[in-house]
Amino acid sequence: MSEPPATAPDGDDAADGVIVTRALTKRYRGGQLAVDALDLTVPAGSVFGFLGPNGSGKTTTIRMLMGLIEPTSGTARVLGRPMPRGARAVLPRVGALIEGPALYGFLSGRDNLLRYDAADPTADPRTRRHRVAAALDRVGLTAAAGKKAKAYSLGMKQRLGLAAALLQPRKLLVLDEPTNGLDPQGMREIRTLVRELADDGTTVFVSSHLLDEIEQVCTHAAVMAQGRLITQGTVTDLAAGLRGRLVVTTPDTGDAARVLKENGVTDVVVAGDRVRGDAPEGELADLTAALVKAGVRVRGFGIERASLEDAFMALTGEGFDVAG
Amino acid sequence: MSRAETGTPVARTPSPLWSLGLLRSELATTFRRWRTLALLGVLAAVPVLVGIAVKIETGDGSPAGGGGGGEGPAFIAQVTNNGLFLVFTALAATLPFFLPMAVGVVAGDAIAGEANAGTLRYLLVAPAGRTRLLLTKYATTMVFCLAATLVVALSALAVGALLFPLGDLTTISGTRIGFAEGLGRALLIALAVAASLTGIAALGLFVSTLTNSGIAAMATTVGLLITVQILDQIPQLDALHPYLFSHYWLSFADLMREPVLWDDLTRNLGLQALYAAVFGSAAWARFTAKDINA
């Protein structure tokens, strides 16, 4: 646990990962194990999706990474320094949105940001107004900057919370459920923003219980369930571990299911006018020929791409929306 | 480093003075709260009510506080002769309850209110630093103690000057002092009253670190205040009295003696310092080790 000198260049102190946890564990008073021996490695420059149903320990992990709660055992290093001990050196280079935005309702959006910026002892007061204006502009809140925060909609509050995370150039951005309360347009904007930041070299750590929003932006992902890490790796690897499912759309589902089984398709499931199954190795066109020969009318035939949701189902054996 | 410089033209070499930004922000935030202004408004209204009551009461020429009307706050009998006495009367009237209640509300809300609103976690990841945030909160509460006391004193001075004559005044010891010295004594008394409130400010801050509910912390602090005031009235608990933070509060009247009687005044300051040290340390120990789940 030798600490790198304070003068180490920014890039070097996190060579082995921007976030590295070893056997990180949090047991709350009352004995509930919220996070159980977590070994997480977030590579520099990645957009890292941190997935899991509500109550799986994501937020507890994030709070430990940010030095808000003390781990029961294990270690967490952020930007190369141990947390929570290194908080003073680490946190000015980290922007965070934790469990939704929190604002002073009686202050305007701009004054909220001025206050959060003033709380950072490394923030230059001479550039404060300029940086606040730039952050407001980046999240599209310039027009509403003078309005009291209590008059903001949930989506506007979320944007203001994001702006607070962007007051300084950051090495790491931690976004806990960043698209909560946003409309589809807002979600798209967040995804664009995350991509821009990642292109600038910022490592982005996004937690979510919604899989599809993660899949679209992330390079890496980790999956949590009931306090345990189920898997982590690149999104491509996670999805590649699964074969696609064969889908046949047909009005003659009964015949289709029989023909498919005869031709080696396993785990055949009929739902509505669709028949799904795991296709055997070999030429898929042979299956269409068999279906046609048996007089099955086919409207559609194809392979459903494996999604992270399928990966999650395969790993946990349960639906994603089940609370832990 | 190349990236860090693209956004900001000025290189980031933090100055120790930047740490004071949080205190400035805290003061601005506290005094812009509607609740703070309402508390100060109530405190400013007390001297107005007392002044008008005395004026009406003495309209027929009889001296205030005399006769069968029972005892009013200290100095009330002299108000009709000299408006400056309204300052002393108003402070004596607000010190037992209104002033410490206002301080209890601000101190109790200090940490618990931020936790309740969720803003505490964002201040801490900014990172404000737990010790720095706690010191800032205590300093702000002390500034509020002084501001609240001055609001009462200045309101009383204005009302006193409007409704009653001003001029030389007689001390408790019977000697006469000039109006200028009287004003000086009034300022000293205001400072002594403000200092009397630092104990309950520390107590309120400690309570504030124990809960995530601002309302609960305020109610607990004000409840403790009332309890202590009651305990101070029970003769059987005589041995306990010198350790109750409110026991020497009215010692500020000794500043109106000639020469000034310092015994109880210094005992009061010592007791307030003791409360600040004990509950300040307890608040620090609690807050720096606490899991922030709000």
C-alpha cells in the first residue's frame, strides 16, 4: 500500500485501473451484507457500466468509492489512491452524481453550482463564475439558470446535478442512474454527453438498473446481484458469451415448433406468433427449407442478437427487475 | 496535464485562502434562507412590542414595572427615563428563550438539514472535508449568535430612541455615566449575550450530527434548552446548577454596575467555552466517523 508521491503525473497513478477494489465488503449495522467481497477493476478511458437490479449494492459501492461510507473490510483505490483516506487529493478530480441530484430549493440553479464549487478547496474562485456558466451551458440549462431550483422539473434537477459534476475538468466521472427522470430526448443527450466526455479521455463509471441505456454507450460492464459481482469485462465479451436465439414468426406455431425440434433445435418456446429456440450448429438455411417443405407458412426468420439482458438472465437465472 | 489546461486558462495551484470560499458561501446561504430571516424578524419585533407596551402602560404618568403589575424583565422600570434601557430590557427578555431557540434552530439544522436535503453528500464529494465543513458550520452558527443579538439590540435602540428620551443614565450601583459610555456598555452587553449562546450552539451542532432529520435536531435542541431552564429553577438540584449552560446567562447585567462585577461574567464565559469544547469534540468525533447514507 505504498502511496505514489503527490507529484506523480496524472496518467501514471492509475495505470492499473482508475477504480480498483479488492475484497471490498460492507456490512450494515444489523448484519445485512450490502456488498460482498467485491473485486472491481475499471480501466482508464473506459465507459464502464455498473449493472444490477435495485438493491444489489451498486449505490453502497459508489458511496464507498467516494469516501462517504467506510468499508467493513477490503480496499478501494480511486485514481491510484486509497479511499476514504485519499479523499482530499482524489475527489477534486472526480465528478459525481450519487442517487439523484440534491439541491437547495431556495437558491437559483446558478447559485447551487456556485455553492458546490465553493465547497471544493482546489477550485479557483477567480474562474468560478465562468466555469459555472460553462457547466450550465453544457447541460442546456443556461436559460433556466436564474430560476429557483425548487421550480425545476425532475429532469432539470438531474441536469443541474450533472452540471455540478462537470464544474472542473475531471479524470473520472461517477454517474449513479444518470437518466432517471429524463425523457427520451434527455436520455439521448446524456448518452451524447457521456460519449463526448469519454472522447476527451475522461473515464466514465455509469450505474444503472436499465440495461439498454448502458449497452448503447459502454465499452465495459460489470454485473452485480445481491451484493456480489457476477461478472465483469468488455461489453463485446459479455454478449459474445451467448449465442443468439433463433426466432421464427409464423401463424402455424405448432407445426413450426415440431419441425424445428425434429431438426435439432433445442429449448423451443412458443409465445404468440413467435417460436424461439437455440439453433444447432450448421447452415440455418436448412431449417427454412425444412419449414417450407412441411408446409409451415413463415412470416419472419432470423437470429435475435444476444443482449446484456440475456447475459444477465443467463448469469443469474432470474429476471433483471427482481430486487435483491 | 494537457487536458486540465484546456478548460481553464489559469493553472490550478490551490491557495490556502480558497478554503474560506466555503465559509463565505455558508454565510450567504444561511442568511438567504427564509427561515433565518423569519427568526431575525421575530427577534426584531420583541423590542418593538416591549417598547410599545411600556409606552402605553406609562401613558398616564405612572412608572413602568411599579405598582401591582408584577415584575417585568430587568431594567424595565428605567425605560421611560432613558430609551437606552430598552436595549438591556429587550436582551433580558429574549435571552432566556427567543435567542437560544433561534440559535438552536440554526445549529440543529446545520448538518442534519444538509443530510435531509441530500446536499451533504455533494458537499462532501466536492470535497468540502468533514472537519472543514463542521468548523464552517460552527463558525456560521457563531456569526448567527452575534447577528441575532445585534438585531435585538439595534431594534431596541431604534425603538427606544423613537419612544423615549435619551441621555445620561444611572447604573445599578447608582452612579451616573454619560450616554456615550452607556452605548459602549450596551455593545459590551450585546457581545456578552452573544457569547452566552455559544454553548447551546455547540450542543445543537452535536445533536445535528446524530440524525438525518433537520426538524428532529432542531426540536431536540430546543427541547434540551427548555429542560435545562426548568432544571435551573428546581432548588433541590442546587449542586447541578453551576454546570447548566443557562445558569449565568443573566450575568450580563453586572456590566451595568460601577465598577463592573466580573465574577459571574467570567464564570459564564468559562462555562460556554467548556460546552463548546466538549460538544464540539463530540460533534467532530461523531461526524468524521459517520457513514453518510443520506
